[in-house]
Amino acid sequence: MEKIQTPIAHLDAIEFAKWWKADARSSMKGVAVRYPQIDRMTGRLLTLDARILQSRAERQKAPPVARESEDLLALSAYITYQSRGLKMDAEIEGMARKNFDAGEAFFFRRRGQLNLNCAHCHNANWGRTLFAERISQGHPNAYPAYRLEWQTLGSLERRLRACLSGVRAEILPYGSPEYADLALYLSWRAKGLPIETPGVRR
Ligand code: HEC
């Protein structure tokens, strides 16, 4: 068997071909349910979007794509789609615990001119109507989602920014660690719910 130059030296050509063409339906299945996830090298909590950006930069040596760009959302939605129907199952213990605690604290901290926390709407008032919108339990399992108001796909972060803006609170920039912490708390809160990406929302 002819040996070809591969990143994994011991693979022969046929194995390499199999590995290279590994179908995302199997290779990416179940990946998204475990995000946000601690990066063991840096100890940082990464959302799936952050992991994609990191892999592109460090492993592919590819030019960066912007947060919330069509390219990143498409990739993120495609990977998450491979876990559609699987239950959310992020790890909150060990190295992730401090992030989880920070996310939980964020959820219950009042903010903005309306002085509301996330729980005021999504724990205490779901099912009620606010500005012609029906408040849900605020689960993250449909993101990236297509929102009619956006006329495009958007990330969970974009949705969270809309909620922050709704209470007239400071809107953190994309990629802020606070969003990852919050996403981890939301994933835990949604534990057991199936991934529905790409969802459609008003
Ligand atoms: C003033 C009420 C209000 C507050 C406070 C609020 N939200 Fe929301 N949120 C909404 C409304 C309205 C929507 C859109 C309808 C829906 O899906 O609930 C929404 C949507 C969401 C969604 C998307 C749910 C889905 O299925 O698409 C998530 C996740 C969410 N909020 C999380 C949060 C978090 C986290 C906070 C705190 C930082 C927060 N929200 C604060 C009203 C609120």
C-alpha cells in the first residue's frame, strides 16, 4: 500500500480517505450537546462558535471569520444540526463550575433601566404576553435560529443581546465571556431538552 503524506503519519491512503471524508452526520453527531465546554489547554469556557474560531485559527491556519457572520453562523448551525433530536448535556462540574456559577448569578442579577433579571420573565412570567410576544422559558436549544425580525439566522448571543436591550441594560460585545457563562447556565437549565437547531422564531 502506497503511503501518502497525511497529518497522521501511520494512516495509509485508504484509511486517510475514509478519515478525510468522514461524514459530518457521524463525525459531528453529539458534539453540540456538550457546548459550552472548557478548553483544557487554556481553561477557558468556549461556546461552539468560539471553538470553531479557535480551530480555524490554530489548526487550519485559516483567516478569521467574524462573529455573527454568515459563514460562522452557517457552520455553527450545520454542526449543531448534526445533534438535532439529541439532548443538551453540557458539563457543569470540575473546571466549568466557576463559569456555571457566574452564569447563574448573571441570570438572577437585576439589570437595566427596567431593573429586571432573566428569571422575572423566563421563570416567573413565561406564557404571558409582552409587547405582542409570548414569553417562553428562555431555552437555548434552537440556536442558531432564524428569526423573522432579523430576516436571517442569528446566534444565541444575538438573542441574549435582544433581551438585554429589552430591559435597557448594557449590551456586552459578541464573544464576551459573560455570554459563554450564561449559555452554560442556560444549557444546564435546558438539560434533557432536544436540540432543535435551526429553530424559527418571530
Ligand atoms: C422583559 C422580559 C425579558 C427579560 C428580562 C429577558 N428576556 Fe429573554 N426573551 C424575552 C422575550 C419576549 C423573548 C422572545 C420570546 C421568547 O422566546 O420567549 C425572549 C427570548 C429569549 C430566549 C430565546 C428563547 C427561544 O426559544 O427562542 C432566550 C434564550 C432568552 N430570552 C434568555 C434570556 C436571558 C438569559 C435573560 C437575562 C439576561 C433574558 N432572556 C431576559 C423576554 C425577556
